[in-house]
Amino acid sequence: MLETYFTEAEQAQVLGRLWELLKKQAGKFNGIDSTSMSVERAQNIFESMLYTLEVAIGGGIERAALLQTDLTPLLEQGRQILMRRKKEARVEWKLMCQELPRVKNVFFLSTMNNLGIFFEQYDIYYGAHEIPCDIDYWPLCPVSEQLKGVSYIEQYLHQIQMENDFLNAFDNRVVNCLHRHYVPDAAEALFNLCDPVLTNAIGLAMLAQEIMGLNISPAEQELLYQLLCDRPIDELHVLVEEAALSVCQRCGLTSSEEQDYFARAAAGLPARIFEAVKHQDLSHLFLSFS
């Protein structure tokens, strides 16, 4: 943060003010007129302060405000922003939980439930940068590790909501059937629920077939092999990206953000296709099921 906004001389000036601010926060944390605490606790409060100040800066704080004598008002402004964003994220989480895909997977369902713990335990004052809940289910595209606290949760919810909208475009019975073929014990296995659905849908789209049934028959697997077997990797990337766009459109995901997201999610598929073609077998990639 400091390198972005200040010269070296200004950094030293602001660091001194941050130290004074840390002493004030340590005194408030202890609840007595004492700033004595462990190094680990002080470091945690300091990181919380920095994140909160970064949020305030992102909220439209002018650079000059950071050079004022007392950073306390800026810190409080950041906390107000975090409080608002926490409330808004909680509303988004509740709405998302009302429209979850009808799938049976313990990691997905427990994580959706555990997100509620975040809103109960998130400490805006002394742990604003932390994520106090267990997240065992990961989206198709990783959430940036640079994000902290409620910023991470906001992005996580946003990505999971796009994936849920994608899954909800299909019949849940078909999705569950595909999952059981993808992983025998799908209800207890840790995998992304969209991954096999997106892969099969892309395969059908490349064949210009209806995608909603998701099933790729052995005959269609052979047609896919004939379509893909002589393609260099760059052509496979084009085919997959075009098919991903087609899948999004057929699923009603029409925004550029949604389409870009699922194109990124499918970016690893061409390499998998290339390897499968070398072994002359696409059956483990584009799945056939009853």
C-alpha cells in the first residue's frame, strides 16, 4: 500500500503514524491503559489496520488524507465501509442459499452453510483481513489469494453464484447422473460440480448437438475424436473457446463477465483433449452415461 501512494520520505512519516495508531488499537483491544501484547497479536492487529485503510482508500479517500496527523478517522471510515459490505455480502449469501443446485455433495453443501459462520465471527475491528470460516469447496477459477477478509468472500460468492446459475440451467437429475459417472461416490467426493458438466456440454456444442442432456454416446465420442484428432493445440483452444461461448448462450449466461469466466474455466481443456487424442480415447474426458 505505502509504495503505491508515497515517496520514501512520506512512507517513513506514515509508518510513524501507523505505529501510533497501532498503540491506540492495542490499548482498545486490551481494554485497559496498556499496549502490552504478544508479537503475533500485534502483527494481526496491524494487518487488520492496513487492510481497513486500504478499503478506505479504495472507497475514494484522497491521497492527502493519508498524510494527516491522525489516521483514526480514516480507519473508522474503512470500518464503516467494511460493515456495509459485510451486510451486503450476507444478503447475497442468503439469496444464493435459496437457489442452490439440487445436488448431493457434502463439501459443497457444508461450505455453503459454513459461509454463515463468516458473517457471525468476522471481526471488523481486529481481524478485518481474516476469513473465519472453513471453505473446502473451490470454484472453477481460483479466487485471488491477494484478496482478504470480506473482499475474498465477496469474490468467492460472486464466482459460486455464476457456477450455480450454470448448473441450474440443467435438469438436476441429469447433472447428478453425470456426477455419479464422473466420481462413483460423488456425494462424498471433493470435486467441482461444474467441471464435468462444462466439459460434456462443450463436447456436445462442438458437435452442434443439444447440450441439455449432457450425455455423450460412444458414437458421439467417435465423432469428437474424428473432429479433434488432427488439430494442433492452438486450433483446439479456438474450438473450445467458441464452444464455451455457445454453452453460455444456451444456458442463458449472456453477460461478458459470465462468458469470460467460463472461457477461463475451460482454458485447460484443450491440453486434456490433446493428451486424450494421443491415446486415441476420449471416453474418460467426454463421458457417456445412462
